Amino acid sequence: MTFRPIRRFGDPVLRTVADPVTVFDDKIAELVDDLLDTVDAPGHAGVAAPQIGVGLRAFSYNVDGEMGYVLNPEIVELSGEQDGDEGCLSVPGLSFPTHRADHAVVRGVNLRNEPITVSGSGLMARCLQHEVDHLDGIVYIQRLESDKRREALKQIRATDWFWEQ
């Protein structure tokens, strides 16, 4: 079990669609442990496998005291609307107004390849949508309206971390 460093915006792994988990072995269990250790840090609501450099469909979440993981997640239901600032560990120190559904339901499997469902509203719904986006090669900056996306990219280019990669 290890806290893994987070890949930052601009890393190609964040723009690549993750592969499904097909083998449920000790390596996947280790990945899940690493995802859970990494999301357990203060200020972390979710971590997708690509954010730690692994191109597999897996993420962990830690929202309002509820912590867990999902392998091969699919969003099966979205309803309502919410607007609010959204941040990302891969875009550290910045947040931008992002439109999301207010309620989300995700289905996937656990380490034994058994079906699981995670659902929630508010921050949990935002987290579920955000992490599945990562698995689809989408960083939330891409969801912003064009003028806000331009401003976000300008702010990203102005950070020290963007040029340190």
C-alpha cells in the first residue's frame, strides 16, 4: 500500500481512454490499495487510476466519510443539475465553475468481479462523474464553456507546476 504521486494536466495518460480491468489478481488488489491510500489524504475526494499513471478503469472515492473504489465503472443514471467550482488533483491549486448532474449512479465491480453500485448527490455525484471522465480520457477543463476553458488554460500555463513536468 502506497500513496502514489498524481500525474498533472498535460500528461498524456490523462488524455487516454483507460482499458477495462479483465484480470482480478494481486496486481489489481495492489492498485486498489494504492488508490485507497492516495484518496485518503486530506483534500482528496477521488483518484482515478490514470491519475497515478495506470491506464485501467478503476477509481477510488472519499466523500463525506464514505470511502471506496469501483472497477470498470459506468454511469447508469444522471439527474438534476448543479453548478459550482470543481477542482482536480491533476490541476492543483485551481478550480473552475463546472456544470454537472446533481445525482449520479455508477455501476461496476469489486475485486471479486462482483457487481457493485455507488450513488450520490451533490459532491458525491460530482466526484463520480469527474472520476469516470478521467477513465474516458477527459479532464474536467474540457467540460468548461469555451471562454472559461481559455481562462483556465491561461491560469494553468501561469502555474509553476505546469512547466516542471
